[in-house]
Amino acid sequence: MESKAAIQEGLAQNFRADNLNVYVYESRKLMGKAAASVIAAEIRRATQERGKALVILASAPSQNEFLADLAEAPDIDWSRVVAFHLDEYLGMDEKAPQSFRRFLIDRLVNKVPFGEFHGLRGDAPDAEQEVNRYAELLRDNPPDFAVLGIGENGHLAFIDPPFCDFNDPQAVKIVELDEVCRNQQVNDGAFTSLDDVPRNALSLTVPTLMARPKLFAIAPGPAKRQAIKSTVEGPISTQCPASILRMHPDAHLFIDRDSAEFLNR
């Protein structure tokens, strides 16, 4: 990996959990800076070697520091970047404050001269048709890497433990959200009550993410302590979807001291 100086700044610990490279930082800010430096280097490499970079980006408060630093990263030809995202609430309008499309548009897409951003349209009149459209886009434009968050229940994208399938035949699907996930959306301040949180979403599946040549997960904060412990030290199981990251040949997890608190090492 490039940007070794940025990786080292504030790095408290670095180790491997099976195949997963884990980086623990002294603060959330330093974690975001390091992740942005590494991912900016990946974008530059792809645009230089292949003429464009195809990326998948997560939408969550855990990504705030990373996205802010990425928007300021030098020497990126953003006109050659094509971006997708992980998930969207079913029925959600892009202009709604809770929209994951809007999250990325506000924090990155509108801040740099992006080439293309393909939003997953939660408010499409035919959800199944939208799932098929997005799956076809990904198939025709296979992303170089994905940037992920990890949910409080260990989910990746909106693939919650009760509904996780590591061998899902679908690339994108309509999913059900479990109560832990829906409560997280309230805790994150996106909704005022559990009843306000949609029960369904559109989401990329775990096999779609695992097929990417590189994966980067960013999961700071004390609310993620148990999820990080399960991801790094628990069994590789659908009970913690993020644990599958330990099976990927080139995956990297950026966390801070707060989210690493329950780890034994």
C-alpha cells in the first residue's frame, strides 16, 4: 500500500486477523486522514494505469472524516472517477435528508468535478427493475474497490445478520432491515424514532463486495466496539457479516481506539 507516512501518523497498532489488515489509530481524525490518503492513492493508480477508477462508497457518519479528507486530496483527476454506492432506503427520495445518495452527493460528489456518480434509486417506481438496472451497471463497469462501513450489528451495506447469505446469487437486492440496524439509524440522528425508519432497502450483496479486488472498511467510535470485536476475533459467520472480510485476499480495516476497545490484542 502507498502513502506509508500517512498510515503511520497516529497509528497505535497494526496487525492481521486471518487475511484482514487492521489499523488502529489514536483518534478518529487521524484514522480518517490515513484512510483518505490510502484510497486517494488507489484512485490515482487506477486512473494512471487504466484511464479511470471505478469505486463503491459507503454512506454513514463513520465515513465523515474520511470523505472530508478525500475531497481535499491532491492530484486526483476526478473526471476519470466513476462511483457507485452501497445501499438506499426503499422509497427514499434523493432530496430527503436521510437519503444515502444525498449523503454522498453533499459530502463528495458536489465538492469535486466527478466523472460519473450512479445513484441507487430507492424511489424508483419499480424496485425490482431498479435492482436489475444497478446490477447490470456493476456488471458492465466492475469496480476496482469498495469502501465500506460496518454496522453496529456487524452488517456490510444493508445486509443484516438475520438475512445474510455469503453465497447470495443476487448482485443487488431488496432487503429487510433488522431492529438493531433500524435503531442505529435513530442513534445516528437520521430519524427521530424507530417507527420512522424504513423496514426495507436496496443493497449490494456480500458476494458483490467480496468480488472487488480490494476492500477498505472504516468503522470508528464506541458504538462499533462489539461489531469490531466480532469482525476481528469472532467466528467467520453470517451472524456478523463483516467477519467475511477476513477471507478477502486484500482487505483493510481502519478503526480508532474507541472502536478497538473490546479487542484482546
